[in-house]
Amino acid sequence: MGHREKTAKETSNKVLDLAYASVKENIALHPRDIRNYLLIAQLAQIGFLINNDARYIVEAEQYMETQ
């Protein structure tokens, strides 16, 4: 992986982590708002695509099951 790709991945992860944390906070504040659950599922897909890490999908699935 070249320097440019590594920097892009790091930036993408920072933005993803910030968005993911914000949506989790929003879920805590508004647990009945289905849009938050859909958004966290979409972010989980992005997290999986960026990092090839299934933990995002598993965590999103847990949020969806609670709803």
C-alpha cells in the first residue's frame, strides 16, 4: 500500500470513527428513531469495506436486533 492510499485509509477511518460514535450517541438519546439504526448499518458496511473487519457488521447487527 502506497503512502497516498495509507493516508486516505487513515483519513477515512477517522471520519468513520467520528460518524460511528456520533450515531451511537444519537441512538442513546433517541432509541426509537429507526433512522439511526439504518445509518449505523450503512456506516458498518462502509467500515467493513474500508477495513475488511467484520466487527462493524456484528455490532450493527446487535443494534438492529435491539430495535
